[in-house]
Amino acid sequence: MTLLLHIAPRAQWDRARFAGVYRGETLDTEGFIHCSTLEQVVDVANKHYPGQNDLVLLCIDSSRVQAPVQFDTIETGERFPHIYGPLNVDAVTRTLPFPTREDGTFELPDGLAGAG
């Protein structure tokens, strides 16, 4: 099992839980759902979601994901996990609030610090 992390707007995740599948904001436009590793997620949040406080962090058990999961190399040479299809919500083992600090930046939630 590999722990995958995905940053989601709380309202979008709430709708997905009811529907049983999560599509994220990029499955239809890019063909996959962006994920991160524990080591990557804070940098991703600070780059793409600065100052947003309506977010949750989905903790995904990669062995339970029904769609294909692939680590793809991006332009920087870093490898990021992507889910190539809808995410079955039962693969999400925990959902953690992911608020910003006072300065608008992120840090790992207490429930994940040292979980690597």
C-alpha cells in the first residue's frame, strides 16, 4: 500500500461521498486526478492553493483504488502519482481538514506529521 494524498475542496468531497465516486477537477480535462506523496503535498498546496481554507486532504490507500494509479514524471523530473479514472470513495481511509496557517501557507496536519 502506498499512501496517496489529494487536496480537495470540502464541498466537492462531500458531494463525492454521497455519489460514491470522486472525479476531482482534472479527470475530465486532463484524464487523471492529481495526487501527491506525503513529501510533496505541502509544496503542491502552497503553489496551487495559497490562502484557501475550504480544503480537505484525502488520504488514499493506493491498493484500494479501482482505477489505474501511475507515477508520472513531470518537467522538473519529479514523479507524481496520478489516478487515471474516477476514485472510488472507499479507497479514502481518512479525510483531514487542511487549513492554512495565519500567513496563508500550509503545513502537514497533525494526523500526518511523521506518517511517512
